[in-house]
Amino acid sequence: MWLWWRGNSSEVLHLPAIVDIAESSPTACAAAAAALRKHLDPKHNATHPHKQYNAIMIMRILSDNPGPTFTRNLADPKFTAAVKDLLRRGMDPSVRQILGETLEYWEGAKSADEGLAPLREIWRKEKRSLNYAASLAHGGDAAVPNAPETHRSSRPRHQSGHDSYQGHQGLPSMLELTARISEARTSASLLEQVLQSTPPAEVSTNELVKEFADRCRTATRSIVNYIQATEDEDTMTTLIETNDLLGLALERYTALATAAPTPTPAPVPEQARIVDVGGDDPWSAYAAEHADRAEDVPARTGSAAAGAGGNQVRRRTPPPPPRAESPVSPISPDPPVNYRY
């Protein structure tokens, strides 16, 4: 069930299925957390950073949905020990970067989640650690994000992931290039899968979706730089395919984010007219009934009529209908008044 990578063309497990499984029962959430802990262990996956990267992204998704049902399993001492070990001993800069961003996000946006309290405490201590500060001062790979909204490293020298190659016109080492291509494909796949599990109306406001979209944009810029710098045909083919995956994911995100429902305009009320509440307008009905009784009568003769072109014919309008007595409050005739002269 928890197979993260299955080959070059299908790296990421179908995320909506994972979310559905985790939502099914607390037992499924506990099993998911146990599997994630094994993939985070740097002792067993030091040479497979993509597994650690994917596991962290799954943790981030499940912390939002189903939320506390899943995160309460992250308070387990074995799990917190694995996260702490990865923070200190993780070798891949992308893994350490995404883990730091995730913990920073949990410290801010998930401050009320009790299941994440031990991990938040570890993160606060790690940021205050002298060893951690020393690694930053000497340009180490560890990174402390500025804030969960920015998700960017504060290091002036060594940056992780695709950020380290923005504006770099040459190619990195083959090992590093392979890692960057894998990370780009993972970002595209994760964006596609998260879009499937997010209601269309929430795509433009969902922070996790926007974060994946930002990662895809960053990866696209790096991949384009690599395409321009490479001369190897096989490498260029792989880079072009990766860029296509990123483009498709971003196109779908843009289409869903901009497809806002068109608001229905409020109907404009017609000009009000007083009608009989018990039926049709009596004047209209009376006029239609007496339309054939209207007579053509000659116009007034005289100098004015002659000057206007001779005799003219005008249409006699039928007389108004007789006024009906009110059925509610009939008008009683006034009593006779005797006048004295």
C-alpha cells in the first residue's frame, strides 16, 4: 500500500487513495504513521532521499485531512525521534528544507493541534540549538525558513533544491541533476494529485495547493536553464519530458484557480403598476371588451383643421369602467343635511 516510487514514470502513489484510506478509521491512520516513520529513518533511506521527501509531503497533506485523527499518531516517541534524527543527520538538502518548512508550518498554522505539540517543541529547540546556528553561519545545508507563508531559506550562500540553481546557466553534477529532475517530477505529480482531492472552489485559496504550484514554477525555471545548458541528447529528452509534466500540472492548476463561478445578476424589477389583487387589471379588461365599440368621429372643423390638411378622424376612447364598490368597506351615503337660509 505504501509504495512511494514505482519507477521513472510513476513515482508517487495516488494521493486521494491515501487520504481516503487514512480517513477510513483511526487504525488506518496509525498504520499510515508507522509506514511514514520507516521512510523517514535516515539510517535506512540515506541513499533514497526521494522516499523521505515524499513521506514528508504525505505527512503535510494528512495533517490537514483528516487532521487530528492522523496527527495524534505523530506524538509517538519513535516518530518524534525519527524526525529529530532526520533534522540532524539528513544528508539531502531538499529533504531537510521541506522538513523544516513543514515543521514551521505546523508551529504556526497548526499551533492548536495537540498531536503535533512534541514535534513543534523539537523544532523550537532545534532552531535555538547552537549547533544548528553554527551550521547556518558556516553555510551548512540546514535551513530555517523565515515563516510558513514564505517557505524560503534564509541562507545567503547554499540553498536547497531548485532555488540553488536559479540563474545558474551551467549544469550541476550528474548526481545532483538526477535529484533535481526527480524532485521536479515529484512536485508535478503531487500538484496533480492534490488538485484531485481539493474541491474546485477551494483551489485558489488552498495554501497547500499554492505551495505545490510555487514549487512547480521554481522547478520549471531550473529545468529550462538545464535544457539550455545541456548538449547530451538523452539528458535533454529527459529534461523536456520533465518540463512537459510541470507545464501540464501548472496549466491544470491555473485553469481551476481561474474558473470562478460567474455571479448571477439580481433581476431588475419591472415598473410597478397597481392591479386588482383578485385578478386581472379591470381597466385593461374593460378597454379590450369595448374596443370594438369605439367610434370614428370627425375632427373639429375650422381653419385650424383645414390648415392641418383637411378633415381628420380621431378615435374615441371608451369611457372608463364604472367604479366598483369596495367589498371590504362599502361607502355609506352621507345623511342629508338641512341648510338654513
